Amino acid sequence: MKASVFSAYGDESVMRVEELPTPVPGEGQVLIRVRAVGVNHVDLDIRAGVSRIPIEFPHVLGIELAGEIAEIGSGVKGWAVGDRVAPHFQVSCGACAPCERGQQMHCTRLEMFGIQRQGGYAEYVVAEARSLMRVPDRLSFASAASVQTTYGTAWHCLVNRGRVRVGETILVSAAGSGVGTAAVQIGKLMGARVIATAGSDAKLERALAQGADAVVNYTTSDIAESVRALTDGRGVDMVFEHVGGDIFVQSASALAIGGRITVCGGHAGEVVPLDLIELFRTEHEIIGCARASNEEIATVLRMAGEGLLDPVIHRTLPLAEAAEAHRILDQREAFGKVVIEP
């Protein structure tokens, strides 16, 4: 089979399409013909060697994928060759305490596609049958491969961790990103007023078209000042933050009294200043958010299949152009998700 492989850390130029042995499904496993795989910033971090996650070379990236069952291993029931599927990108043990609580993202023996095991930048992938989700008929493979780490994460942050409520005003950072576009949609679906930030007017125009109620260009305006002007000086009830650095600092300053900020990323700066006096006087909440649970992921996949959520795809590229997919993300050219179709 063909796969996009890299054997040393570096920029996108280290990625090469090579022939690898097609994996064979073992007991309880299936072989998936990969039709689409989402590209995520963690892919870029792993390739560049800055993820803090050890990997083995040669390495095949690709966390979230969708495709068709090509072969079934022994002991697998309830699935057939040709079924449209997407495996949970988090391969959890199902037996540890976090798994029993439904918190698969905290599994003590967690593995993920594209990190601890071969990812979806390949024509075929082996997955456990117990990890499979059916891809709704109305959903394209590209859309199915754009749900887990974007809509799942946004749902986890906004609904379950952030407790967004009807009538609240929320601020969505970097609304042109995959997870940002998801957060705008989910915020509106939950009945909130959404203020979106982005670094270009073009992205802000698209955010408005996606349903945002107001927008702020963080390259030309101060986020906190702009938000105060848009909320009659009050501030927002919640911030969906995944950028870090100065964007986190400005966004936190845009919170109303008793407001909360959910944090699920920090590519622009992982260590930020924090004024504890301001924190306790305003009774702000800072809520860390990891990845979504399997239940949350299944929920957003079902909702996408029902048309309640509509994954935004910036561009699809063939496997041979995986390096270009990375360049697009690295240069912040995308609005929505970049997808590779092996």
C-alpha cells in the first residue's frame, strides 16, 4: 500500500510517499480502506518534533479517518466488508477507571492513530472492531473525517465542560480554524450569541456567513476592548480558547464577572501570565479541556449525519500532496478543515 511517511523530524519536506506492507487484521480487528483523513495541528507538531510525544520512525501520521471495511479478522461480528466506518481516534482499553467513567481520553493505556500506532495517511489501516462507528449514509467520507477532533472537542469544551446556556454570549477564538468553525456552529445550535475572532477580514466574513453574530479582527483590534464595545461594557459569559499566548490574555480580559474560559490548545504560547488577584476578584473560571469522550464523538457524528452540524472543509488533497496540506495549515491559509484522500 502507499503511505505518506517521514523518518526524521523537520518541515513538510521530510514527508514522502512510500510503499509499505498492507497491514493484516488480527482477532477482533478489521482492515479499513482509508477514503479520507483529517489533517490536524498535532500532525504538524509531531512531524516537527515539538509535540512532547515520543514516536518511532518511520512514522505515518493521521489521527481521524473514515473509509470502508476491506477485510474482517477472526471473531468480529456485526460488521461486513463494504461498511462505511470511522474508528474512534482514541484507542482506549475499556477497562481502567477513566474508561469505566466514560472518560476514554484519560485512559491509562491510551493509544491514538497517527501517534502510538499507524495513522490514516495511508491507503489502509487496521482498527479494533469495538472502536468503529458507522458513517451515516448522507455524510461524505471527507466530512466524517472532519468531525472527531474538531466538533468533538468543541462539543466537549462548550457543552459538557463550559456549560453553555441559551442566551449567553460566547467568544470563539480563531474562528477560521477547524475547531473554531465547529465552535461557532455548536454555540449557535445551543442558543448562544457568538462573537468570533480571526486574523483576517476574509475569515471574519466567512465566520459571519457561518452564523457568527459579531466579529473581531485580532490583528487590528484589541480583543477585550472590542468585546466590551459589543456587549455594552459587560463582557462575555464564556470564551472558547485554543490559541494561547497573547490571544489567551486578551480573551480572558473580555470575560464578564463570573465568566469562564475553556482551554483546549496553545500553539501561540503554552505558558501565559495569570493575575491571581484579578482571577478571584472577578470569580472567573479557567477550565482545561482535553479531547472528547467516545460518547461525545458519537454524538457529533450522529448530528452531522442528521444535518444539524455541517463540517467546513477548506480543501481536499491526494496523498501525494500531504506536505502541501501541512503547509496550508502552517501558513494559516485554511478556513475549516484540510482533508487528505488517500
